[in-house]
Amino acid sequence: MEEVEATSTEMQTVRTGRGKSSALRAFEAYSNLPPEIQDEALRVFGELGNRAADVAIAAMQNNTEIRRINAMENVMIENIRLKYDMYQRVFAAVFAERKSAIGKHFEVIDKGMRENNMQLILGGLKCLSDIVATSPFANLEQFSAAFDANALPPI
């Protein structure tokens, strides 16, 4: 076996306790305490351990609740997006239908003017007036309630 000579730095580490693990240093300090203080130290550290466990449990519960809330948020955002898409399609269909109906009534009015037919002109103007006077948004609240209840008829 080869004999190794320790350097002065290594000797200093051994004498001062530097280089030891913190657990070993804590145990040595604990061992040097009077028994009644050792008991109190064990009780305090036990209580600290219990509090740390309580904090860890609360953190896990908070993380679970945060994930639950995030999932609910994602569902709500998707519902809003679906409603927006549905309203956009419904409004496009409603206004396309109104545009077509208005165009047809103008054709009737134009024909009445070409033929000098007052009955066609007045009939076309009356129907045109009825379409323009009614709002496609009159039943929007009812439509929205039906949409929320998933009771919409297919468009």
C-alpha cells in the first residue's frame, strides 16, 4: 500500500470540519446538545416537516385547481368561438336571403315601370318596404337562447 502525504489544505479541512456534508455537521451539532434540547429540536423539526408536507399538499391542490380552471377556460373560449362562427353563418344566410328578396322586388318594380303597371309598382314597393322595415335581428334574443339550449333547427 502506498502512503499518501496529506497537504496542509486537506489537514485544515479535517480539523475544521469543512468538506463534511451538511447532514453530518448537523448530526454532530445535534449530538453535542443536552438531551432536553435534543427532544425540543426533534419536536420542532418534526413540526417543520409536517408544515412542509402541508405546504406540498396545498401546492398540489392549487396546481390541480389551476389545471381545472384552465380547462374550463379553454371550453368557454371554444364555445364562444363556435357561437361566433354560427352567428356569422346565420347572419350571412339571413342577409343573402334578404338581398335576394330585395332584388326580386326591384325586378317587379322595374317591370311595372317598363309596362307602366301601377299595381306591379305598388305591390313591389309594398313588399320591399315590408322587408326593409323588419329587422333580421328582431328575434336575436330568441335565436341566442335556442342556440345556447342546442335547439336550433338546421339552416
